[in-house]
Amino acid sequence: MKKCQDLMKQNQHIQTVLERESKRSKNAYRLRLTATVDCIRWLLRQGLAFHGHDESKKSLNRGNFLELLQFLADHNAQIEGVVLENAPGKMMLIEPPIQKDIIKAAAIETTNKIMEELGDDLFSVLVDESRDVSCKEQMAVLLRYVSKQGSIVERFLTVVHVKETTSISLKESLEELFCRHKLSFSCLRGQGYDGTSNMRGEFNGLKALILNENSSAYYVHCFAHQLQLVLVAIAEKHKRIATLFEDLSTAQNTVGVSCKRHDKLREKRAAEVQEALGNDELSTGMGLNKEIGLTRSVETRWSSHYKSLTNLTILFGSIMAVLDDIMENAEDSRQGAKASRLLDSLTTFEFAFSCIFMKNVLGITHELSQALQKKRARDFKCCSIGWSN
């Protein structure tokens, strides 16, 4: 009789119990999903990898995603009670397919936000194509427009896989992308590409194909990139300058080829700094007299050449001492001969003149290149750059 009476009570009814458990499960699932989404959003914002080499429970480092989720659980008792081992076996929301689904959803929401911000306004497109590590040709697309607040913004839109890098193929991929996002070529007012023929060709390049459809889509070649191309063209045609950078590369390879030689260079430089400080020849303060090394130059980034020459002039005495030590104490006679030839080359008037000359020239162009890459026009101070140097 008592059991019958208990069943008649509303709060002990089977339907009530099921609804209560269902609500509890929904809240737990919502909290678990929120924690997972928050971790994914943070990793996406920071541009970090999700997975680790070993994600097993015995691993000391299970990857960024699982470690971040565990960190949240360790600092929040509610999250700890619903994630990882405390979640149902098939409802943990940590499997790679689920992560990919959430990433795709984040990409869609981000793209929709960009399209909402752009609206029906005019815009420019920036396109660059390259091959990734899996040898797939890809085309990166960015939009540049004026926001509702009146500021110029650049938004990364997507990366499109292209079968070919011909101008026609790129144009078709761009048309498909515009159609998918309801963008119109009639609203296009600017194009920005690199200097390759398939992009900026006067007759058959991507620029020309778009201009044939919309004459208002003006093409602008990146000024900083043009400056780099000019420097490369001039340097390649001048034998003395080409020899300068060849000797610089040889010095970097000779002195920095081993940790032992690199340590010697560091010791020589430290001794020089200590002596100069003792003679009041150097100033002291935050950020001054930092440890530097021989920076390797990158062919496509001539700002790196400026840094290489700057470091060379600072470390010149230390480099000479290391080369002299290699020449006298090298176990291999070929290494000693190589150091001797390099020592003779670096101590010539032609090398010293070329080094100082190019350091001054690249110092000016480096400042100009930095100004050309500023986001806001008010930051351009090209006219005030020290051409008097």
C-alpha cells in the first residue's frame, strides 16, 4: 500500500524522474560542449596545433587540446565533473572528427561575420598562390575594405585548392569563391598580387582578366615587394656586391658551423664588451649590449641582409679572432686554408667599403620598407626618411 502511495506522488513519478535526469544530462552535455568549444577557440586564436605525438592516458603530454581541457578541469570543479574521464564513453567530445566539425563551424561563423561587416560595400582582393608541404597548389584570398567605423581592415577569407596556377584557373576559382559568398566583381575596386606573370601579366594575367570584366578594379603591386625586387636585381648585376654577400655567407658557415666555434665567438664578443664597458666606451641600460650572433640572410627578405651586415660590423673583431684561431689550430688543413682565404678577403679595402656602403643603403631601404608595410596611411613617413644619410 505504501509503495502504491509513493508511486502516486508527483515528485516520485517515473516521468518526473526521467525528466529530471534528462535535464541534468542536458546541462552536463552543454557544459562539456562549452568547455570543448572554448579550448578550440583559444587554440585557433593562438594558431597552435591541436594534437600531440602521444595522446594516451599514460602520456605526460597529450597535446595542446587535451592538456588545455585538463587545465580547465583542474581549475573548475563543475567542468571537472563532466569532461574527460568523468564523461560518458561516447560523449566525451574530444575525438578528432568532433574537433574538425567545431573548427568548420567556427570558420563558417567567422566568414559570415566578415560578410556581414562588408555588406554591399566596395572592396579589394589580395591573392597569393603557393604550394604547401603536401605539394598541393593553393590560393590564399584576403579582402580589404573600409569598415562601418571608417577604418581600413584586411580580413583573411579562405585558402582555395587549385589544380593549376594559370591565370584562367585562378580566375575560375576566384569566381566560384565570390559566388559562394555572394560577392560581385562589380563591387571590386582593387587587386593586389605578387609580380609573377600569371598574376600581373598585361594581357593574359589574372589582373588583365579581371580588368576586362571590371575596369574599376585597379591593380596595385605591393610597394615593399617592388623595393625588394629592385634590390635583388641591382645586387645580382654588381659583381662586387655579389661577392660581398658570398663572403658573408662563407663567414656565417665557417664561424657558425659548430657549437664550439659559436661559443668561441660568444666568448670573444663578451670579452670585448667587458673591456669597452670598463673603458666607458659603451653605455649601459635596458636593452643595450645584448648578445648577438651572425644572422643568416634570406634571399627573399632583404631586410635580413641589413641585419646580417649590421651584426657583421659589430662582431667583426670577434670574427677575425675566431678565424685566426681556426687557421692556426685547425686539425684539417683544408679548414685552415679556407679560414686563411676568408681572413684575407674580409680584410681587404673592397670588402670593408662594400660592407659599409651596403649597410647604409640597406638601412635606408629597410626603414622605407617598414614604412610601406604600415597598416595606416598616417604612419607613412616616407618623405621624412633620412635620405641625407
